[in-house]
Amino acid sequence: MTAQLRNTQSRLQRVQVSHRARIIDAMRCLDASGIDIALVIDDAGKMVGTLTDGDMRRGLLAGSTLESPLGPHALKDFVFVGPTVGRAEVLDLMKARTLEHIPVLDEEGRLVGLHLLHELLGCVERPNWVIIMAGGKGMRLRPLTEHLPKPMIPVAGRPILERLVLHAVSFGFRRIFLSINYLGHLVERHFGDGGKFGCSIDYLREPEPLGTGGGLSLLPQIPPDPLFVMNGDLVTQADFGAMLAYHQTNRYTATIGVREYTHTVPFGTLELLDGRVSRIEEKPMLSATINAGLYVLNPEILGRVPPKKEFPITKLFEESMCRGDSIGAYEIQDDWIDVGQKEQLKMARGVL
């Protein structure tokens, strides 16, 4: 269950009312919880409806009394989400349906959480800039990318890049730069100035592909605070706030998001010594720490990025280490998929 759904059991109990209860019982429920919605639960413990102050008021005006059963006035066709739905998607749903509450139900229809609009919007606004590299051609995903930039490929009905933007906004980041090249006009057309996504979006227009780091040279100025940089083809629920805090607490010059990657060799392997077999291992599992395409950079190292030249961001880290700078590694333990090939895209679409 995501951090936003860690509601206390006591709060969930206060917002529940039996489907057999009276209107006055629902009113007492609203008064006790301090939340202007009651969640109607049946005898099997499943949620079967919602009841607001407005629903009860309309019932009373229609002739019901405080002692009347609440059942006829409850909304049976209510909106809910599952426990794994992310914060950004919940906010979008609230905006689209003009809702301030969305219950969270498990697979059996039991109440396990409650999203409240004022809590979701209550994140601390951060001054840090976010730069998303979205200029690649995505050759390995052809023909999907013949007429669509790779970051704009939809996953579960939403472009990958939109997911990243909304995820960043959900952690309080409000100024976002998109570095674009291939079919960049489609990106600009979709996002505009960022207003409908809760942020300000500017574009770093690469005159030619500048690699994973070259677009940083196009920033209009050096930002005053550490900046978040990420690849535009990631589907992730990584905790951006925790990664930024880790970077700042440890006073790193740069921090690289990393992840453990394992691969099972589909064959038996042999070790040889002087032409003789010394060891046999059947289908061994290999493990490595990989670059997850998420970074936090201190502003002072941006001057090391050559202007308007193709430049891999990993070279920036190599040069920084040669200078004696401290480069941190933050392990990404949340969902993370790099949608670089068709197999990963299929995996991402299956996860969400």
C-alpha cells in the first residue's frame, strides 16, 4: 500500500456507517469524523455506497425524517480506486469527476483507505527544478515511434512522460523543463505551459540530439538549488522527495538513482582451467547494480556540461569523481521500469 493510503484504522472506523443505519446515525458519523462523507458498509464488511451532507439534506427535503433509513439516499454508483493506484492518478480522477474524497477498496470490496483532496494537495512545494530528457528517437521501439516520441507512448492510457510530470508534481516540484528533439512539437502540443498539470513547463529545444546530459547546457540559467534530472522513458513510483533528502543530508555533489538488476543465464556455465572443466553451474543468476536514470545534481557542476554538444550524463559523473567530488547512490526500491525495448513496454503495460 502506498504511503498516501496509510490511514489509521481509527479514522477509517469513524467514517463508516452500516447500511441498516438511520439518517441521524450518518449525521453523527459525519460529525465524529470531521469529514463530510460517510462510507456505507454492508453486513459482509463490503462498501456499498457513500452518503454526504447534501444527500441527507435532499432526503429530508423530500419527506424523510432523521429516523428514516439511510439506504435509499446513499449513492450506490460511487467512484473508488485500488490500493496500488498512484497519487497523481487519484488527483486526476478527482479533478475529472469534481470529487474531494475517493475510497480505496481491496479486491473483495473492503475499505482499506480514503483519499482526501486536501491531504493530497498538502505536499510541501519545492523550489528545485526538474529536467526530463525527452528527445530520444526510440529506435528499438519502432514502428511505435515512427510518428510518436518514445516518452509519449501510452502506458495504461497515459503517456509515459505525463506520468513522470504528474509524479514530480505530486512531490511538490512546480518548475519542470522538458528537453526535446525528435517530434518535439507533439510534446509541446500535449503539455503546453504545464498549467493543466499543476506546474510550469519550459522546453529545452535540442538543435540536434544531445544525449542524456547535453540538454542541461540549454537551461536559461544556473538554478539556485539542487535539480532533479531523469530520463523520459521511465515508468516509476520512486520517492523523489526521499531521494532529494538523501542527497542533501549526505552533501553529495551528485546522486545517482540505482537499482539491483538480476539476470538468469539460460544455459549451464563452465569454468575452465588449463583446458579442463573446473566448475559447472546450471543456469546461474547474475546480479549487478545499474543506473536507474534518476539523478540529483548540485548546480555548480552544470558548468562542466559542454554547450550544445552530445554529452552522456555519466561522463559528468566520471569527471566529477576525477575532481574528488563525492557521488552518492540512492537505491530505488519502488516500482521502476525503463521502457527502452518492446519487452519492457509490455511489462510496464502489464504492471499498471
